[in-house]
Amino acid sequence: MRSVKLKSSLLAALAALTLVLAPWKHSSLKDISKPYLGEYACRSLMLGETDYTEKFSKLTLELDSDGTFTLHVREKGGKEHRKKGKYRVDRKEELLWLYKNGGEKKCFPLKEGVVYVVIPLGKKTLRMEFEQKG
């Protein structure tokens, strides 16, 4: 009898969880537990007051589940570049830490599926916004 009640309770809990998660836009438990994973497309790239967004046919940042990132750049002329490294996300503080292979690290805000990159370069500032796809 106790086993039947336990199974019934478990089934009821699973049914309730299904109802709660049904409207969630992601499709797997991994997506729910780490919603920051995936590809981010650059929606703007500014150096000082100059907009360089249209100079690239592809500019993406991908965060993989193994803790690595890839920055993929394809210029309009076809030339491609890829930079890889490690990353860490602080979900409480809404920060993305990127680590280059040499150990250098940069920290950027990650809020509501958008990474805000701000890097001083001499007298100008590089500003990029990467929005999560999907």
C-alpha cells in the first residue's frame, strides 16, 4: 500500500512539473538549467562613433556546454577568423567571464540573453552586443 501511495505521489509531482515546464521556450533540461548555452549573433559593433556591423557577414559567439567559447568572424570579403577559449558564467551577478588561452580574462554583462562587450581601445571604445539565437 505504501509503495502505491509513493508511486502515485511521484506521478502527481511529475505531472505538475510537466505543466509548469510546458510553456518554457527551451526543450530540454540542459537548456533550462543552463539557458545561456548556445550561439549569440552580433547585433551591433561600434568603434567610437563608427558602426562596423555591416562589415561582417557573420559575427557570432558560441558558448558550449564543456565550458569553451568560440568567436567566429567572417568578413564581407570572405576572410574568416576564429578565436577560442574558456568561459564561466556567474548567473547570480549576470556576468560572463571569457578566458583566452594565455590566461587573460575579460568580464562582460550577460542580461536577458544579451552579452554586452565594452573594451577600451586607445582613445576609442569598442562596443558590441551579442544576442542569443532562438
